[in-house]
Amino acid sequence: LRVTVGVERNAEVKNNGDTVPATTQLVVELLNAGGLKAAQTVTFTEKSSGVYYQDIVFDNPPAAPFNIRVSRPTADPKTDKISNKTYFSSYVEIIDVKMVYPHTALAALSIDSDQFGSSVPTQNYLLKGRLVRVPSNYDPETRTYSSGTWDGSFKSAWTNNPAWIFYDALSQPRISTIARRLNVADIDKWTLYQVARYCDELVDDGFGGKEPRFVCNAYITNEGRAAEFLTNLSSVFTGLPVWNGNQVSVVMDADSDPVALYNNASVKDGLFTYAGAAMKGIHTAVHVQYVDKHDGYRSKTEYVADDEAIARYGLNIKSVVAFGCDSRGQAARFGAWTLQTELRQQNAVSFTVGREGLKHLPYDIIQIMDNQYAGAELSGRLNAISDNTLTLDRDVTDAVGAMLYFTDVSGEKPVLSSVKVTAAKGAVLTVERAPAMAVGDTWILSGKVKPRLYRAIGIKENTDEGTYTISALLHDPKKYEAVDKWANFEREITTLHTLEPV
């Protein structure tokens, strides 16, 4: 049992004006039906500016119930020259027992208060955190994958790869309630494997070295909605969590090959509807908030700007938070991705198609050839095919040497393919090999004028009409290389002296 008592000031003023310590005693007693069982006397002999507290510990208190009695043998002062008001502050029952803290890392420090006075020192700990499930062919220390095809099995290890943290959040019931509703087969681990390998690729860190493209170092200490947490986590690799109809998966803003093509002949009324971004809504600089692992994990802000865009549109700053980011290089790349996405992908398109809208998922890359936008007849449908001779539904010009894009349906899954045109006369083309096409298939010619690439961001089903409305954003493959090489923090050398303190 620990009993805390105190005295206020404990000072006496002499006739000559000196203030000296007073002597004040308190007696702490433990009593039960059998009488007095234990007692300790506390004597205060030092003066203070306020209330001074002292603890008395009884190692072997009597069996409960019992009473605690605090008495004051020192007489109460009869003059204002003595100030020694006493207090019975509190008592605490101390239970000495071994406690178990499952899933907890416990640290305790004993610090002498004489070193710090009334201030409590701040304690910071650098933790690796949870062991999560990672692929059996993955070495998280070197961030490498062994040769061969992954068999889908896992092992336990520590990693800061955001893809496997995402998988852990979905598969561990202790972490999220959504994991209690999902089976292992409900999580698209194969897509996460591709995302994880993309995250582990080395890029410039801005200081002449290399670092992984995306890492996630964060402490998740508060409860929150699963959708919000998964969205924040997937934002580390510029992606989004999705339900693809069968599984929980992710989509990522990374360069990839187009998976479908659309032209005037395949959309409703042959019309594409375009939209641009308002000038006031275009950001030309970004403030990225992150923590710096090289500076005690202090919160910092990285400024990313495009000087050409500022000269054209003016300065318009956007503030973002890089979730789980502790690297200045990754913060700069995240800011560059935010900035370049707005600057390079301002144009949007929407159109309505039939069952062709089921060919792909949101975030897939598609090809669009709008003859009206191109100013030439560069797309249409196939009227006839004989070996490597094709008859189109319209005459074309300057087709020799161009690439003819079409949807190859010869395999298990339709894929976008191409073949080179070797001869052309009117609507009749000769190609270098027989393509896997059928009468009525759509085609696109890519020569002097190229088809535009878009990233599908939405596919809406029109139930009454049996059609699908697709909305997409302009896709620029050059954006990703520019983002990966954006970080550059090299400073000019001003001295050759490299004296280090010892």
C-alpha cells in the first residue's frame, strides 16, 4: 500500500524577517478490528514554495478491510508566521503480479527526477512492427525475388512493402473486421504480387543513390474505417482498392499496354464527348508532408513545382500528405506524380458502347481513334478477310508501313494485337501475316497519326439500354519516367575539407 501525504511551504518567519524551515510530523496508521497493525511517521524538515508530497509504502498491509488514519502530532500554528498546512493526498494499492500483454512491445525506464526537474523527458522508439505474410520466394531484406514462378505460398517476415501490408490488413482478423468476412480466395494476391515487385524496383533517391520506388513506414494506432485505411495504404503506390467482381484487388497508376480499342464505328452514334480541366483547377506546385528518417523522423514539407506550368497557368499550390513516407526522395516523387498527373492528363473523354464495355476494368489503358479528331479515315470495321488481305469499310490513304491494330480473339482471352501493312489500294490492305480477325471487327491504323491512349476510370452500366458508358482520362506514358527521375537534391561542392568531429 502506498500512501501519499504532503505539507504546504513548511516555513517559519523569524522576528528578524528570516524564513527558515519548520518541522512538521504526520503519522500514517493502518487499523482494523484488531487494533493498530502498522504505522509510519513522516517528518518534514525542509521548506518549499508550494505543496511538497512524500510517499509512504507499507509492504505487508493487513488483510482487508482495514482503515487508513493520518494524524498530525505537530500542533497547529497559532500565528501567521508559521505555514505548514498538511494534506492526506491519496492512497494506491500495489499488486505485485506478472502481467501478460499479448501482441505488445513493452518498454520501461527508471529516470531520476533530479536530472529533469518537473519536466518529463520525451521518449521516441524506432520499431519495425508486425511480421506479415510475404511470398515464399521473397527476401524482404534485399527486396529480391528468387528465380522461377511464385507458387502462391507465404512465409512470415518483416517488410515495409505496401502491397504485403495491404494483404496483411485484409487477411488478419486481429487487424480489421473486414478480414473476418473474407476468405483467402477472396483476396487477389496475384495482382498484389505484381504491385509488390513494382514497389521494390530501385529508382533515384535524389542524392546519387538508389532506393525502392515505394515503401510504407507508419504506425497505425487509431481505429478507423477499413475503406479509408485501405485507400490511404494503396495511395502509397498511387493505386486504389477495388472489388473486381470476384475478389478484393488493387489498381495502380503505372504504365502498361492497352487492352482494348475504340473508334467511331464501335461507339454509340459514333460520338466521343470530350472535356477539359478549368485553368483555376490546375495545380502547378505541390507541398508534400512527410517524416524524414534522416532527421529524427521529424515532420517536413517537400516543395515540388513545375516552372513551365507556373509561367503558363500561374502559381497554384496543392497540399498533400504522403502516407507512410519517410524518404525525401519518395516525397518528391509523390509530389511529382500528383503534379504531372494534373498537367499531362487534363483531357477526359466519355462514350457509350455495347457489350464491348465488358472487355476491360477501370484503370486499364485503352486506345481511341476518333476520325473526326484525327482529320482522316483511320479506323472502322472489317468488311472481308482472305488470308493476309483485308477489305475495310472505307478507303484509307498513306497506309503502307502503318500498323493495323485489332482485337485478337484466337486465345483464351481477347488481347490487343497489331500487324504491319505492306500494301494498300483504296479499301484493300495487304498485311505481313494473316491476322486473327473476323468480318465486323474494328480496326485502327497507326502511322503518321497515332491513336490516343486513355486510362478508363469508370464503367457505368445502362441497364435499360443494355449499354455501358465509359469515362477515361488521357494517358501519357512519358509521365512515369519523368516522375521516377524527378528527385534531385545534389548540392554544389563549396569545400574539399572533410574533417569529421571525433
